[in-house]
Amino acid sequence: MTAIRGVGRGDNRAVTAEQATRELLVELLRDFHRRAWVSGTGGGICGPADDGGLLLAPTGVHKELVGVDDFFTVDPADGSVIATPPNTALRPSECNSIFCLTARERAARSVVHSHALSAVLAGDLAGDDDHVAIRDLEMLKGIRGLGNRDVHLVPVIRNTPREPELVGEIQRMLDDPRFAGAFAIVVADHGAYIWGDDVMEAKRHAEVYHFLFEATVARNDRKKEGHR
Amino acid sequence: MTAIRGVGRGDNRAVTAEQATRELLVELLRDFHRRAWVSGTGGGICGPADDGGLLLAPTGVHKELVGVDDFFTVDPADGSVIATPPNTALRPSECNSIFCLTARERAARSVVHSHALSAVLAGDLAGDDDHVAIRDLEMLKGIRGLGNRDVHLVPVIRNTPREPELVGEIQRMLDDPRFAGAFAIVVADHGAYIWGDDVMEAKRHAEVYHFLFEATVARNDRKKEGHR
Amino acid sequence: MTAIRGVGRGDNRAVTAEQATRELLVELLRDFHRRAWVSGTGGGICGPADDGGLLLAPTGVHKELVGVDDFFTVDPADGSVIATPPNTALRPSECNSIFCLTARERAARSVVHSHALSAVLAGDLAGDDDHVAIRDLEMLKGIRGLGNRDVHLVPVIRNTPREPELVGEIQRMLDDPRFAGAFAIVVADHGAYIWGDDVMEAKRHAEVYHFLFEATVARNDRKKEGHR
Amino acid sequence: MTAIRGVGRGDNRAVTAEQATRELLVELLRDFHRRAWVSGTGGGICGPADDGGLLLAPTGVHKELVGVDDFFTVDPADGSVIATPPNTALRPSECNSIFCLTARERAARSVVHSHALSAVLAGDLAGDDDHVAIRDLEMLKGIRGLGNRDVHLVPVIRNTPREPELVGEIQRMLDDPRFAGAFAIVVADHGAYIWGDDVMEAKRHAEVYHFLFEATVARNDRKKEGHR
């Protein structure tokens, strides 16, 4: 974890911010693959480019193998591609429109797209409802703005055949005042989008939300059997 | 993961394709061992040799310890051994006949044989039926040709005392039009064979099918208890 | 695990005890992060400084990224800061008052604060009671002073909005003769504090208590379903 | 995994067999710790010394930190210590008498003592009976002499306050013709002893038995709920 430590300790001054971000994104994708949050080429991440654009991982590739030069740069205003990677076989991630929407609506400079099983099982808990409620967990404090006494509502939307078709429902959830404090949207049967002001906040939020999903699923299993 | 990154980034031009494949197979076996898909010498993998043959891991050895020179080369037409490894104590994997059958019938150039617990538990779900149905998961898109609205049928066959005796049932499943879209066959009480056009597709399919098995087992547990 | 092996094998004589402790704490935080005991900046650790003080990890940072120079030194008598790290952006952990209390009451020179899911689920088992009972496990011997026939009571206290507010209840539990043999306090919905005479005992106790939590939760699940 | 690969590939001819065994034991202890089979100083391993003795790990130390020079050499005929490690603070493992008994009765040259949760939960399945039955799993073939149609009986004995007190019950199980094909004995509430003719067979048996324990526990959970 060379790059991530550099970011953590501020000793990467010799490289540009964007180069450090590229190295950090590559390390996080490897870490997320090890955790089974991105696997079989699924999932993804974006982070800030130097010029106000977003660095976007390519689609259809094994995410733990993405290299520092493999990112697209896109304009969050409309998702248009500003810069392409040297490897001309690569295409930008299908997450592009959702990442850009989140960047515009929430000023997110980094978004993680997870395919973790815990996110899928948390989405199942919503049933016919449009959210899952998370409560009674200290780890809620790991989400910016929350305390451990808050009941945190995470929106859950239906899946669509193609990822860009999720945009309308995601827009509706981002506009919904009940979810103003959420830094994540769960897509049922699919996974979750989790964001932050920068890559390190997106990483922290990703770790926290996955913990919250696992804990809520584990407790729900036990409650249904009368354990609590 | 030196070799796997070389394959992913195309910077292994100085070595032959077969040498890169051997290094990749060795790395994948170590990764699969870490995931508990191959353990206690069980499981295996094959990939393409330069001359149209299949590189086949040896039998009865700890799979995470297989070296680049330890593979047999076999003729997929009949499973006959074309080339043997320098270590004369090694014998070809019992998967040979099944790997060659899959290569002939599906043009698979790489097959993974997994002994994962999730494959065994997914096989249990078939009960007296000859397949397990997988649905409502975005990760279905990770299987070539599938969308997330498809109901994907994975054939499940009974286990036999010796691995080559599975060939007849596997042939029958490969001939069954219900399973024409499957890149995997589950063997009850045993594991799964998972294949692709090349090693990286076999890897992607292996990651995806193991996720699908885990998710389907986890959801079935909850459904039986009325959670969904 | 360079530092931890040095401590284990006594070959770090060229560095001061405190420097070796700093390296050990850094390695343990990385290990604990890999185990999901500290994640999303949660959790923490302290260990002995050379001058009788406690080395305290900073708050609000990704714990696997803490460097050897990032620790505060605090006086366990009152929690006052004796020495600050060069990075002036860092603030001392909110665990400070609890770590110091444990140091005073139990002569603990090292305390681990875990946010593990297993600790949360073990806390759930207490229900309205103020402890969870652990029994019938050889691993109880891993706690100083215990045999495998002992019924070990681990206190469980309610969570509070802020960590320093836990001090009163922790003091009450440390004073309670029923819990005189405990080296851990579970905070419901939150995690656990686990301590020892030195860093290596705190590490051993942390490994043992997490095992005891996991085993007790797993057995309780099965008992409730009539498996035992 | 330098040493383990050397053993696997036979390229350690420059070092003595015992030195290679010491390096292998050290690597396996680190691997077992990562798997949570030995933690909090619990568990252990022995392997063959050059002179017919057994190399025995020390007691009460973190097993992942054991170094190549930290082993005792004991005489399997009576457990007497033939050679001590340079570090005079170390004492021989409490497993000594059981390891030596297994060496005498089964000609085992390597024994693994696991504290894995899966072994504890498998022991729970025995209830008032003296064994757990394992069936319908291909991985049974990973145990020397077994086929996948065999019903394999693994003896389960009660735990005792101190490890050497297990010797009588272990002797009785080793003498019981029902368990003649077993390479493992489960100690309820405690873990398992698993052995082989050499270190690599003990490693293979350890991987296989832990898989069998996990699979049998997972299937029993589902059967009790009517899943199978």
C-alpha cells in the first residue's frame, strides 16, 4: 500500500496530486477485489483529476489489474470524455453517468461502486420499501454528519437492465429529503454506490457502509429467529 | 501477481504466450488456494499451450505449490499426453478427460475445477432436480451472453467414485439445450467445472459463479426462514 | 511483520523499547484492519512509552495508515498530553480517558479498542443483562488466570453518544468483583476494550476474546435452533 | 512461502532435511495463524528431526512468531527433551505427550494441533456420541485411504483441564477399530489433532479436515432447518 500510505502521511510531494490519486485508486481497487467488493470485472471507482475532471476506471476489465495509466478523464458536467488512456482497447465504465450525477448533485469527488454480497443482502431487507434503516451502531459515526443515536435511512432502488438506466431513480433519491444525509444508494440485486468529498472519505464511507450492511443483515437474521 | 498484471497490461511481449500462460496459471492456483477453491491438493486448472494443446496441472500435489515447469501438455482431441514436465514423479490431473471434453464441445481453452464449499452448498439446493436456477443478480452479467433479468440454469450432476466417470453425465449436460448458456457444471458433493475462451475469461467466470453460488445459498437460507 | 517478530525474538536491541513499541503498534493496527477489527477510522490502540506515559494513536484517521511518528504520549494519571506528533493536524484518540482509566485501575500498559462485528453481536447476547457468560472453551486459557472449566463473565455496558461518556460505566464495571478476572469490556452496539500488561499480552487477549465472541455467537445461533 | 515451495519442488538440496523442515514448520504456523487455526498462542505443530526425534514448537508463544531456531527436539518414545532451543526462556509445548503418542501409535512424523472454530463446532455435532460422521463429500479423498462414498468417523473426546490429561482418551480412540482410518481426533470445546506421515501430508490432512468440518457444520445447519 505504497500510494495509500503516501496520501495518509503526506510524503508524496514529488508527484502531482493526480498521479498520487491514480496510484491510490489502483491500490484501492486491489484492496476492494481482495474484499470481494469488486470481482469478475464488476464494480468500479472514480476520483478527482487535476483539471476538475473525474478519473474513471475502464469497463469490462478485472479491476484488480487496472494500471495507473488506464483511467479515462471525464467532465462531470455531462460525462463527456476529456482524455483517454494510451490503451485504445479500453472503454469508459458504465458507471460514468451515475458517477457524474453524484459529483454534480453532492459535490462528490470520489465514488465507489461495490458489488459486495453484503450490499445485495442489505437491499433484500428493504422488501417493497424504498430504503433500509440502520440504527444502534457506533459505526454510524463513520458517516460524515451522523451520531450513533441516529436512525440512518439508506435508499434502495430497483435494478435495471443497463447501468445508465438507473440515473432517473438515483436522481429521485438524491432529491428526496429523507435521504439528504446518505452517502450511499443501494441498488437491489446489484450492489451500492458510495461517495465522499475525496478518495479517502469515499474509502472511509465504503468501509463503514459495508460494516453497517453486514451488521444489519446479521442482526436481522437473529431477530427473525427471536435472538434479540 | 506479476504474471497476471502482465497479461492484463500486455507488457509481457518478451516471453512466449505459453510461458506467460504458465506463469498466469501458477498465480491463479495460488490465488484460488487462498480463496479455498482448491485445497488439500484438490481442484485444478488448464490453459492453452502454444501448439493447440492444453497445459494441465499435475494431480495429487498442493496446487498453490505448482511451478511453471510442472504442467503436462495434452491433446484435447483425445487427452493423450504430448509433453511431460521435467519432474518425472508428476502425473497428469484426473480432470484431463473432462477438461478435454469441455475444450472439444465448448471450444473452452481454459477450465477451472473448484472444490469450493459454496459450490457444494449450491449443488445441495438442486435436491432431486438436475440444476440450480440463479436469478435476480446483476453479477449474472459477468457470464458471457447473460443479462441481469435472465434466469440462469446451472446443471448439477451426481458425483462418481472416480473423476473420469463423470464424463458421460457432463456430455449429457453439454448436449442439453436448457444449459446451452452455461459456462459451469456443478458436481454435487464435489465442486464445479467453470470454463472460458481463455484463461482470463475462465478466471472471470470463476469469480462470478462463486459469487452467484454464495448469493443464491445466502438468499435461500433467508427465504426458508421467511426473510424475503 | 518485521517489528512484531523482533519483539517476539528479542533481536531489536539496537532500537529503544519505545521505538520498537511504536513499530509494533503500527503493525498491529495494520493487522487489526485486515481482520476488520478497526475500519473506517474506528478503533484504536495504546502502548507503553519509555517515560511511563502511554503512546496513543490519533483520532479520525485510517488506522492501517498510522505511522511510527503519529502517536501522542499521554500521562495515564490524568490523560494530559505530554508529547505531540510532528504532524500538527493530528488530535489524540477519543479513547484517551478510557485507556488511562484502564491503565490506572488494572495497570494495563496496552489497550486495544475493537469495532469488530463479533464484539457487537456478543454484546447483543447480553439482552437486558450487564454481561455475557463464556464457557466450555479451551481458548479461555488464553486469558491470564483462567482455566477451561471457568465460566467467564465479560461485562457489557450501554453505548453513549460520545466515547468519554463511557468512563463512568467502565469504572463501575472495573470495580465490580464479578468482573475482577476480565481483561475486556464490551460496549453494546459498539465494540470492546481489551487490555494486557504489555502490547503482546493485549494482542493475545484481543485474539482470544474475538475467538470467544465468535464461538459464543455461533453456538448461541445453533442452540436457539435446537442444534445443541 | 519460500520453504514450502522448496519442499514442493525439491530444490532445497543445499540445506539439511531438518533445516528445511524447520523453515516449513515456521511457514505453516504463519499460514495457520492467518487461517485462525492457531491464535492467541494456542495450537501447535511438530515435524521430523534428522535424528529420529520430533521438532516441537514452544508453548505459550504467538505461533506466527516462532522462528526456525525455536523448536525443541524430543524423543517420541517417551517425550524426553533431546535438544533445547538457544532461547532458554522457551518451554516445550503441552502437546508433547499427545504428539509423541500419535507418533508411536500411528507412525505420524508430523502432527498439527488446531484451535479452529470449525473443529469446535464439528465437535458440538457429536452431542453425547463419541464421534462425528462425515459423508457425501469428494474432499474425503484427500484423506489417505478414503473414497468419496465412505462414511468417515472422526472420534470426538471430552476436554480436560490440562492437555496431557487427554492422553488416556486419545489412546482409547487410537485403539478403537472404528477409527482405524482416521487421521484426526476432535477434542470437544477445544479443537483437533491432525497428523500425517510427513509434514506435507499433515498439511494436506489439516486442509481437508478443516474443509470437512466446515462443510458438515454448514450442511447440518441447513438440514435442521429442512433445507436438504
